[in-house]
Amino acid sequence: MSKAEKFIQLNTKKYSNETRVTIGRHNYLEIQPWLTPEQALTAVDIAREELVEWLEENLDKYIYITGEFARCKMFEDLKKVMEK
């Protein structure tokens, strides 16, 4: 199990999406958006597919560059893509 999958399983709400909100002396229930564990795991699979697609489309840009520079450049570019 990946770190992302473990995080999703540990942090997904399992019972209700209603939370009690207190503003001053007033309490009320508010419905919060949430995903089922299956939906969240599907999101992880989609992210993996996107990463593989990016690597397939862009890896040839780094093949002709040799040495440590190519590795650093690829990881810098990949980090920029993942931040988007």
C-alpha cells in the first residue's frame, strides 16, 4: 500500500459528513464534502496514470543529456508538473 493510499484510508470520514460548527454561542450542523475510500483510491490511480503519461511524453527530452545534470533537470521539471 502506498503512502497516499494509507493516508486516505486513515483520514476518510467513515460515518457522516455532518460536523458541528460553533460560532459564538450558536451551534449548528454543517455538511462537509468528502469522498468514499474507493473514490479517493481512484483519485490516486488517476494521479499515477498522469505521472506515467508525463514520463512517457517527456522522458526523451532527458535521454540525450548525460550525467547528473539530466537527472536533476528531469526531477525539477517533474516537480513543477506535480505542483500544478
